Amino acid sequence: MRLSILAALVASALTAEAATAQTSTAEPSVTGPYILINGSATSAGWIASGTRIRHGDLARITTVTILTHPRTAEGVAFGRTDIRTEYNCATGQRRNLVYAVRGMDNGLLKTGVLNEAWSTVDRTQFGAALTFDYVCHDRVPSGPQPADLESVIRDH
């Protein structure tokens, strides 16, 4: 299910227009250490904890999803996505802001602005509860926290 959502998001992002001047089209920062939020034989989701920023009720974080086997969206094979998400901690809502899509060789394929509307955090989705609790309430999930993204990619 998560991979279908991810593929749909990438397909949407690959065809989307670059949006407003309010949000940068630069690729999201992916500074670690990295906190595992979900993993399987086919993918792993990580919080890039060094990207966490909170001002009042608003917080931002980047998540990195690494795929074991490439997925294709709009004819582009990809193996990793980096998505910068903003959370409203008071209302329990989120919206994706910017993204980067990378190939299996980790080369950058595309960046862009998502400009999504606010939506309620679905705590049953891939790592959503852990990410929200970390970014809004500073609750660090237990588990590995490697400092180097290259080792995360290599080990998955």
C-alpha cells in the first residue's frame, strides 16, 4: 500500500508545475542522524532528524524513503525520495512542500514544489505517527540512528 502511495506521489510530482515563490524548488536537506520510521524487504523510511525545525505550532522535517528495487512513475525509474513536510502541531495536520526524486544510483532526477493542501495526519500510514510525534512532541523512536546517509542506503 505504501509503495502505491509513494508511486502516486512521485507520478504527481513529476508532472506538476513548479509552483509559487513562497516555497523553494531546491531539493530538501537530508541532514542526519537518521531515525528509522518504517522498514520492509522492499523499502525503508527514515526521518532526517537534522532537518527538524519548529516555530510555535508549525514544524518541518524531511523524510527519506529508500527502495530496494526501482519503481517507475511517468517513465522514470527511481529508488529514493526525499520529501520536506510541514506540520501544524496544534491541529494535527500536515502538507508536503518540496521533494527530490533520485535514481537507484542516488543521482538526482527531479526536484519540485508540491504545494499540497493541509490534511489530517493519518496515524495509520507508513511512519506517520512516529514522524508527527518526533517533529511536534520531540519523542524520539527507539531503534538505530545512523549518522551517515550513504551507510543507510548501502545497508538497505
